[in-house]
Amino acid sequence: MNYVSRFDELLDLNALHNWPVKKQLTAEDVNSGRLILSVHDVENYIMPRLPADKSERLSKHCGRTVIDVYDVEKERRYNMELVRKKNGRYRLEDWDQVALPRDIQAGKGIGMSWVNGMLCFRLLSDQ
């Protein structure tokens, strides 16, 4: 296990400052079933924490890989596909698995952190 992943395992996910990736959800995020992620966040935070084979698949033109996504508040794990689009942008497919049942609205903030091999998230604006 590399140092970065070991550090992430020690994070207290109840502390607001332990969410290195923060995003305000847009109407597109909550209505399209896809969560758009910034290139910076994916390439500088998520990809270095992925297993090498998944990171390599994702870095290719129109790459994609399945990752585990964990809803900290609901204690529920999802399998979602992280996709690199032709324009170089990234999105998390099947986000509607989370957004629809929870009735998440545009304008809400979410925090994400890589812990124990999963992309964990929670709503920040509900606190």
C-alpha cells in the first residue's frame, strides 16, 4: 500500500476539513445521472490513489474504469464508472443511483475523499 492511500485511511470523515475534493452540484449533475468532476481533482487526487491498472485505463483517450463510491451518511456502497470524455473532462456515471433516491438538489455541496479503496462522499450543505 502506498503512503498516500495509508494516509487516507486515517482520515476522520466526520470532520469537514477532511474532504479534499469539494463540489457544488449543478442542475446537470442532479438531472443527467452523471457527476461532472474537475480535471484537476481527478488527475491530482483520484488517479494517484487508484490501482495502477485502473489509473492507466482511465488515462487513455476516452478511458473508463469502475470504482467503488461510498455514501458516508447512508452507509451505502455503489459501483460507478469513472469516464474520461473526448474533451478531456471526467464524469462519474450512474450518479442518479445517489441523486434520485436522496432527492439531491442543485446547489448542494458535496465533499469527496479516497478512503480504503473507495471514493467516499457526503453532502456538506446539510450540516
